[in-house]
Amino acid sequence: MEISDELFLFTIGCLTFGAIIYPFANQAEFDKIIAQAKLWAIILILLALVSTTIYLAIKAIKSIVFTLSIKPKIKPYKITKHRKTKDVLPRSLEIAEPIKNPKIEGHHNNENFSRSQETLVQAERKSVNIDLDEDKKFYRFGKLNEDEIRYLRNRKFEVQSYLNPFSNKREKFIFKTNGNEGSIHFLLTNLIFEFLKNKVKKIEAFETVKPDIVFENKNKKIAIEVETGKIIQKDINRLKEKAKSLEKNYSDWFFVVTDKNFSSRYKKFGKTFDKRSLKNALLRYV
């Protein structure tokens, strides 16, 4: 029992006892007894009043403290960040190992759960077989599936659209240069190589001091130099030396410019074709 409850009972007792004594004290005939009874009755009533006041004060204080101590329990929002899983294909051409079926205790007899787990594991077990030539650096984007494209992009291949001079259509390619070669020079060189490879006896592509493409057909060894215009703008003497070397070492040779605006300048040093006349020029050699 709390102290406030005990005080309340004490107050009620004092008040009751004082209320009982006081009427009798007024009716008593003996003055001394009357005086003492009245005194005790008054004391008890005063004690009751004091204890009642204290009791009410304690109750009020407790109520205020209790009110201040109550804090609303609000659960904070829990923000869950979902990270999108990025599928990264293996950098080798090996088939990924299958994931074994995990054993989960407490669900061995649950047929529905087992089926769902089996479906999940089968999805995780899916392997990807990348059947690409590691040495090849040039592909048509539209002929690859999503897994192959992702694989090549992870190997630093870039994607670019380019006007194919042999189809007269803008096509999308995925490729990787050697780092020193510009993308336009790379694309046009590979498109020429692709166009000729099944039409001539022998063909080679070079990234060194040799011509960009050398092919053999009809007992002739022919060289092709793909030019972007940089050399004629920066080092014309080097271009002269290149023309002399081509004249000396090959049966025939010619320039192919990526920008038709340079055609007239390159023609001063040798036969020159731009993308508009390239296809017909090549067909004359095959």
C-alpha cells in the first residue's frame, strides 16, 4: 500500500472519530471531561483537514509527473534501400558453376515450399555460355544477345553508330580499339576488311607501320591506307614517305579517306577514294 493511501485512511479515521466524539462532548455534564473531549475532537478534525490537504497535494503532484513522463511511442519509419543487383558475367569464357540446392530446416515436408525452392534454385543455376572469339575486336551490335553485349561491355568495348559505306545504312557496332587508333578509323578499316575477306585470296590487317590492309588477288598484292586527315594536316613529309613506300612495295595501292573533304588533297600523292566511291573501287580489284 502506498503512503498516499495510508494517509487517506488515517484522515478518514480521524474525521470519523472526531465527528463521533464532538456531539457527545457537547452533551456531557462534567466540565473537565467536556473541555478535553472538545479539544480532542477539534485536534482530530484539524488533523483530518491537514492530512486531506496533503493527500490531495500528493495526488496532484503524482498526476502531473505521470503526465509529463508519458511519451508517445512512435516507431520511426524504417527505410530499406533496395540495391539493384548488377549482373556481371565472368571475364573468362568458362560456363558458370551451378549453385547447389540449399537445405532449409523445418520445411522438408512442405511440398509447396520445396517446389518453390526448387524453382528458385533452378533460376539461380542458370549459366551463361559466351561463345565469342577473344581476339575479335569488332561486332555488329544487332547480332549479339544481351549476355554477350554485357560481357563485351565489361571488357571495355564501346558502342557507336556509323554509316556503313557498303550498305548505305547507319548501323550500330560494338568494338574495342588498341588505344592509339581513333574509332572512325577503326570502324572503316574493319568494314573494308569484312567486305573483302570472302572475295579475295588472302587478306591481312596491320596496326604497325605497314598499311592498314593488304590483300592478294589476281596475282597482285594491293595495299589500302585509311586516312582521317590528321597526317596531311600535321606532317605532310611523313605522308610523302608513306606514298613512296607503298609505291615501292606493292603492286597497287590507294588511300581511303574518312572525310570526303580531304579527297582532293590526298589525290596529289596517290589514288584516293572516299566512302561514296569505295564499294565500286574495291569491286574492281576482286
